[in-house]
Amino acid sequence: RVRGLRILQPLRIRDFALLYTGMTVSLLGDGIYFVAIAWQVYELSNVPTALSVVGLAWSLPMLVFLLVGGVLSDRFDRRHVLIASDVVRGLAIAAVGVLSVTGELELWHVVVLVALEGAGQSLFGPAFGAIVPDIVPEEMLVQANSLNQFMEPLGVRLAGPALGGLAIAALGTGEAILLNAGSFVVSALALALMRTRRTVERAEAASV
């Protein structure tokens, strides 16, 4: 076998392939979102501080609820926590998109809804990091983490923003934001198709 292809071995595992597919689509959506939300704020208010306020509204709840996300990922089925995160973020971003498309969006709507999206994001990180070892054998964890680290900058910083610019030009700002909302639907569906169980449940089953 070609040694360089060893990094792809975790994708042979059904649950990891589903997790990775959902994450990839979601990261591309995030890249679209960062371009679209900045453009949307500019359309609503070209005051330089407006984007800073929106950025703060997004980051503060994410930091505040990060520990909560860690606790929830330990106490509940991590797959369910990830789905809940996708649902919360998807609904918040969809609301921004719908209000934008209908011409009803105001800056305070953006501030409140991106804060909700940030809170949902705080649930995702800890649960995602904890669920990978539940799915992937220990000897493949390095490859699995490498795949994740490769896709994050590609989706959020390169491919996603490029798609976001194209979407805004071809469809409109609100429609581009709705594309990001749709990415959470894809991610949630991929997670729903997974069959993984919590590590705690496996340990209890093994001790019987």
C-alpha cells in the first residue's frame, strides 16, 4: 500500500466517514457564513464598530458556554449533543437568512441570532473532539485528527469563503446565509445516520 494513503484509512469506518462528511459540509458553510455575515452587516450599517459588535456577540457566548459544552458531552450521548448543536446553529442562521431575504433584517436581529449561533458552537467543539475516539481505533487516531485539522482551514479559510463570494454575487447575501443554514441540516442528517455509542455505555457493556 502507498504509505501516504494511510491518512485516509479512518474514512473506511462508516461512522467516521459520516462524521467527516457532515463536518466538511458544515465547515464549508462556516466559510460561506463568515463572508456573508460580514457583507450583511456592511449592508445594514457601514459603521466600523458594527462588525466588531457582531463579532463580540458571537464569540462571548461561545467562550462562556464552552465549559457547559464539555460537561454535556461527558454526560449525554455525544452524537445527540452534536445534533443539538447543529439544530441550534441552523435555526439561528436560517432566521438571519430569512429575515435578510424578506428585507426585515435589522442589526439587532443579527446580534441576537449570532449570539445564539455562538452558544450552539460551544456545544460542538468538545463533543466532536470526544466522539472521535469513540469511533476510530486508537491506532488510527493520528490519521483521523490529521484529516480533521486539514479540512478546517481548507473549509473555513479557503474554499468556504470563495464559495461565499460566488454565492453572494450569484444569489444574494441572504441566500448565501441560507446556504450555511442548509449545511447544518446535512451535518445533522449525517450524525443521525451514525451508529456509535458512548464510551461509557461500551465500558458498562464490557463489564457485564
